Amino acid sequence: MSVAVIHSFIDHEANHSRDETLGPPLCRIYELFASDPLPETAPSPASLGLFARRATKIIGRWMRGLGRPNPFFDDRTNAPLVVPRVLTQRERAVL
């Protein structure tokens, strides 16, 4: 199961699996909090090398300015395009 992935950019009508669209999972994190046992095919736990690789990519993109434009923030003001709000009890019940 993927967690913390924004699915709005995925073309759900294309009928591709998550692994086809995003690539296979590289590791598992927080498996102690899983509600079910992990499948036999679960990836191995995260390694220090994997964290280093991710950090290098993030810092490199940030230094080259590749994080802009960001679809979630206004380019001029850096303000969020949509302000998060807490749903009322009634709104939650409708969902």
C-alpha cells in the first residue's frame, strides 16, 4: 500500500497499476504500525544508503531551482493556492 502519495496526478482511467505508474516500492517504513501482517513480497526495510540517495536528489533539485513552479503554491507570493480547512461533523458524515 502506498502512503502519503498525492493521487491527483495519476490518470486513473488509463488502468495502469500504481507500480506501473510510480515504479515498485523501494523500501518499507513504519511497518511496526501496520494493521495487517506484511506480505511475503514486501520490500526490505529502508537502508542508510536509500535515505542518502533521496536526500541527495532533494537537495540537488532544490539547489537547481527545479522545485518551481509548484502546483500547490502561487509563484509570486508563495501562498498556498487552497487553504486547508477542517470538515464539520455534518460534512464528515455526508462523506
